[in-house]
Amino acid sequence: MAVIGGGIAGVSVAHHLLEADPTLDVVLLEMEATLAQHTTGRSAALLLENLGTPSMRALCSASLGHLRDTPDDLVDAPLLTHRRVLHVATVDQNEATDQMLAEGVESATTPTVEVTVDEAMRLFPPLRRERIHRAIVEPDSADIDVGGLHQSFVRGLRRAGGRIATSTRVDAASPDGDGWRLDTTDGPVGADVVVNCAGAWGDVVAARAGVEPVGLQPMRRTAFMVDGPGVDPTGWAFTGDMQHLWYLRDDGPQMFCSLAEENPSEPCDPKPEELDVALAIDRLNEATTLGIRSVNSAWVGLRTFSPDRSMVIGPEPDQPGFVWCVGQGGTGIQTSPGAGRLAARLALGLDLGDDFPGLDPSEVRPDRFRTRR
């Protein structure tokens, strides 16, 4: 079996394929010289259960076991560090606040709660009190060690005999008897099943295999580091605007900041634009007392969405040997254990059992967009 893409989705699928059937011959193909070079390595890395569509939330719930109780032989340290998430609203954001509260109540594990302005100031002291009208807290959220999580899957697949081929781009794929022939930059590769975990390049890979694209849209998100406030930030919350106009958190002596934008992009290795960074600084200085004047480093990640913003997971109906696992949007890190396990089971034709409570498989089917035409 061949898994295309070495980000968090690809390594999770490869690991779970071998966990389901250790006799499989699994090879992971990554076009870059290193794994996780693009979106995976540029994530804000939060466990935020009340995020995304219902199917994304179900896959996050299915991921909690691996995130919270990772097998000791796959990690060197815990993957999660508790950090509350604070959403603050101005006076004209009442409707958005009520909507977030309503959505959070639907979560049985970590419901959101409204807090006072005083509590919001305690959770993130640099806020400008006069701008806060209401505030919501996600009390049981956590920072995720993305490198540790990614490496847990890499360890699992390697220990089970899986292979990793970097600098191996798939330029074409064609049915070959009962399987596939992949033409790569490192020579031909044969596989009975191909799993497309190519992220922003997911539709590109599909087209190269003669499979109809699903309509993926990569979206830019700008992030940067600035000097911290010069005080101990221990206990501060990850803090953002109620309508996702900005967010930030402490990161050692620095502050990690983002414009939280969603601007369409082609699949690429994007670079930050000065205007986006400047806009983020303006918004952050209006909302906080940090007085940001310059940045220490900046980057852009691509968050890739399907047309209905739910993931695309499972076999292509007309080509069941071609399996999708794409469209993670902004939830790819926290859902990776569940999404990888789901994709692996569907690729192998295994029963899902009770492993995915709350998930309606029709919400992630690859052909759900085409049946609407």
C-alpha cells in the first residue's frame, strides 16, 4: 500500500494501516526532503474540541485516547499541556458570542462557559479592558506537541516495518491490474491501494491518478513571533477575537501571533505578505497593550478545506483502490489519530464498530459533492 504525503495525515494513516494489519507492505511517499515541511510544521497546535463541523468534532473525540494516553513506546513525553482558550468579544459581537456558546453546549466533554470581564483580564492581562464586552472560555483545551505527535506515528509505522521515501514526488498514477502503478521522481512504485494524504495538493494528486477532484481550497494563514511583554506569562490563556480576526499566545519569551485570515491560495510553499503582518499588528495593538512594533519571524501555512468544510475520507466509489484523507482545514493536528484510523479502516474494508461515536460516515464520503449535482 502506498500513502502519499508525509504530513500528520499521511503518517497517521500509515501507522494505523499497519496497526490494523501488521502483515501489510506500506510505503509512505513524500515529495519534500523532510516530512511535515508544510502545514503540519506551521500549526498553532491546539486541542480545541469545540472546533469545526460535527464530523470534525466526532473525529477529534475519536482522537482523545491517543492524545491523552499515548502508548509509552511511541513518545518521550506527554503530548498535551493544559492551556485554556479565551475568546473575547466587543459590544457588536453579541450574536457571534451567543452562537459560540450554543455550539459549545453541544459538546458533552468540554462545554464552553461564559466568564466575566475580570476573569478574562486575569486569563490574559495584556487585553484592553475597555474593548471587552463578553468573554468565553474553553476550560479543558491544551497545547499539542505537534512534533511529538507526528513522531509517534512515524515510530509506530517504522517499528511495524513500514517504509518512508522522501524526495519522492508522484507525477502520475494509473491502474495496473488489481492495483496501481505510481510514476515517481525516484522510479516506479507498485501498490494495491493508494491513500491520498497530500493536503493542499490532494486534488493535484487525484488528477494525476485520473480521479475527479473534490474541490479542495487551500487557505493562507499568517503567523509571526514578537517580543513578549517581559513578565512571567505562566497560566495565560490562548486568546483570540470572537470572530477570528486575530489570536495570540505566549511562546517562551516571545508571543505567537496570527491574523487568523483565510485567503485562497494555490498549493504552494507560501510566504508572508507585509500587508497581512501589518494588519495583524494593527488589530493586536488595538485589542491589547502589547505595543507591537516589529516581528522576529513570520511564516504562512495553508489550511485546506473541502466545499462543505468537512474532511474527505474514504475510497473513491469508481476507483476503490484510491482512498482519500484530505480537507482537514484547521483541525488536522487534533483529529489526526481518529482521521488516520478511519481512513485505514475504510481502505482495508474493515467494520468501523463503535470507534467513532457521533460520526455520520456520509458526511466525509468523497462522492458527497458529486451526488448533489
